[in-house]
Amino acid sequence: MSLAIKDILNHLHINDINDAFSTGSTWGSSSNASVKDIISPVDGKKIAAVKFASTDDYNIVVETAAKAFKTWRQIPAPKRGEIVRQIGDSLRANKKQLGTLVSYEMGKSLQEGYGEVQEMIDICDFAVGLSRQLYGLTMHSERPEHRMYEQYHPLGIVGVISAFNFPVAVWSWNAMLAWVCGDVCIWKPSEKTPLTAIACQHIAQEVFKRNNIDEGVSCLVIGDRNIGELMANDTRVPLISATGSTRMGKAVSAAVGARLGKSLLELGGNNAIIITENADLDMSLIGAVFGAVGTAGQRCTSTRRLIIHESVYEAFKQKLISAYAQIKIGNPLDENNHMGPLIDVDAVALYLASIEKCKAEGGKFVVEGGKLEGEAYASGCYVKPCIAEVENHYKIVQHETFAPILYLIKYSTIEQAIELQNGVPQGLSSAIMTNNLREAETFLSYAGSDCGIANVNIGTSGAEIGGAFGGEKETGGGRESGSDAWKVYMRRQTNTINYSKTLPLAQGIKFDL
């Protein structure tokens, strides 16, 4: 670990923190807590040792959060928004340091690390405005001198389980909205990237403390799968927002559903770009390459499949081969590099196994993959982005591999292309590249993409804060971030007020005493 990284850790107040949980300014852990070394995939060096929370630690956090909720919910929403505004300003002040830590701990490029912090700032801005717009509807009653309306109340504790690939942004999508809605949050970050979570907790807590707010509004629990299971089964946590694999999401959904709780799931993606004969191929190339190799293919919105019209297939394939030859792979803190490492050696093993499965099913690699060796890749986490010609029905193509493997599929009609696009279990993000209005509108129609996100002339990655983010089918059906996604963090209540001197019943029912 370089001196520069040590300075950043010190700046973010996490130089010597190795405790399991935070309920505000108080950090702690049980005496028998396990300890895990956090290793950077960039250089294979240890960043810090972090204790993992026990069941007792978790219960302390829940009790603290429940107590904080009773006071936080009474603060007017615009006042809660003011707190979130200040958090956004603190993130601005720490953007460079936090973005660099994201890059070093997770392995994404430095510009993507900065971009992730910018997403946090953007959702703060969105939430501030939202704090004055938590609206309900007024309806006309069928009974005279009655008024009907609906309003929204905070749920209570929101449990946030986030993944390693966006170690801070996804938490902020949930936390900032939940906070302006009057909820409190318990965050379980990925066990692979806890240090960025600790940094965010410090940033938020400084703001809460400065405003004399109960610091239990924001709680952090560092832990493994056991903590996630405790959260999913805990009736004291009415909403669980979980980001991760479809396998994990199914387990969370079953546990939360069994207690009739609420879950917000953002799970796997198997995203495709349709490139038609009417596409701008140069523009399509940018969207396809960034979508496939950005974050080393470890985004839930990464481009996994290119569905290319037969008339431009060979020409576009050659453009891809040429572009891939120019991709620079290496230390993500070097802004000249396009792609950094995978998260760990286990991810590398899955990547290599997927390549072999693809070849066994008949896939033809036009850009070969493999693990990179040498001093610059000493962590063992660097791989080559690769491209294979496949059929959509291959088992490995139907599966989401969290790595830079891009599949090429040929089509002849727009109807066939859409069928191929929809012909996977996942339904997160999709795109079509075309200058033909009919093709674009068909893709966006009821007969088009079945994904939660459908784009025209942009790639599958790069969703903006203002729109609701999430997908269908095995992606889980949840929606985070913009639009009216805030409603999931609140409970809806219908109210009827009778201001007459009688008590008429609905539907004209008579009940005379």
C-alpha cells in the first residue's frame, strides 16, 4: 500500500478502525469477533484488518436504530432534507479521496471511482428536492361532507445489503431517500469492500453530530453472510433492500416474504445491445466496448451480449477486434488505463471456467481471454477482455458471468433480435442502436424489450439518478433511485374525514338504530 493511500485512509478517518459495527460515533465489536484482512485487487497488498460483527453486535445496532427512529421521524421532511444536503456537500469535499479509495479497494478505474462518488452527490441533490415533495393524492368521496386523501409515513428501519461492484453508490441511493422519508438505515456492505463503507459512515456521522441528530439514524454492520441472513429474517426491519446475485436475492426474498416484510431486489443482469443495419457503427462501438469492459465487466448493467444484424455483422466484429487491441489494462489509479482487475482471485477462477464452458458448447473466440501474468499483475486479479461468437441458447450465455466476456449473436429481422434480447432469465438493462424510428419505437413498445431499462442509441451502462433503476424477471423487480422509487421506503395510508353531522355508510348501506 502506497503512502498516498495511507494518507487517504487517514483523511477519511479509517486509518486504524478495525471494529465490526458503528451506531454513530460509537464503534464496537464483541470480544470473539472474527477478523478479516482486506486485500486490494490492484496490487495484492493488505489495506487493513476489519472485525466482523457477531449476532450480539447486530442486535445492539438494531436496538440503537429503533430508538433513533422514534425521534428522526418527528423531524419535518424538509429539515431531514437539509441534513442530506449537508452530507452531499461533505461528499463533494471528499470526492477525490473517497473516489480513489473506491478505485483501490474495489479495482474500478479512477474515473469510475470519482463517478461513483458523483452518483452519491447527485442522489443527495435529488433527495433534498424530494423532501418537499412526498405527496399524497386527494380523492372525491361518494358520501357528502366527507374528504378522502392518502398520505405516506416512514416504515422504520431500512436494511441495506450492498454489493462490491458499487461499494458506496447503491447504499446512497437507498439511504438518502430513506432518510428524507423519515426512516433510519442499517447498512451491511459487501465483506469484500468494507473500508469505503466505513469512510461513508464517518462522513455521514460528522454531519449528524454537527446537527445534534441521533447518530443511530445511520448504522453500519461489517459482516459476512450471517449478518445478511439475520437482517432478512428480522421482523424489526420492515424493508430489506438487497443488491447482488439472483441466487442471493431468491434467498432474501424467501426469508423476507415468509415474515410478510418488504424487499427491494436489484439482482443480476444479462444485458444486450441490438445493433441494427441502420446503426451508426462508430457510436455503437463506443457504447459496446465501454459497456463490456467498464469496471472489468463487473457492473450489473455491463454489456454481455451484442445482437448484430447480419448485414453489418462482419464489419462490426472487425471494429470490435481492433478496439479491443487498444484497451490498456493495469493499475486503475493510472488514468491511462481503461480496465483494472477483477475483485479477487475467485472471480478470476469463475471467469476462466466460463471461457472453458463457452468453448465446450461451441463458442468461437475471436478475441482470446486469459489471466495476465507479470509484475504489473502480481495480485493475480487481472484478466484479458474477450469476445466469443455464440448462440443465445448456450447455457453459459444464459448465465451472468461477472467478468469481461462479450458474446456476439447474429440476427436477420428486428422481431428476431428482440426475441433474442428477451430470451434470457434476467431483465435489467437493454439497448438498441439505430437511426430508424420504427425500429426504435418497436424496441420501446409493449412488444419490445422486457427489461426495466431500455435505451436507444446509448449503451446498457450509465443510468442517471433521475430515473428509477431496476429490472424484471430474475433481476428482482425492484426500483431504486429516481422517479417515485421513494414510495417503497414508506407505508401508504388512506384517510377519510367526515365533517358532517351524520354518519352515512359507503355503498348506500342503511344501518338504523
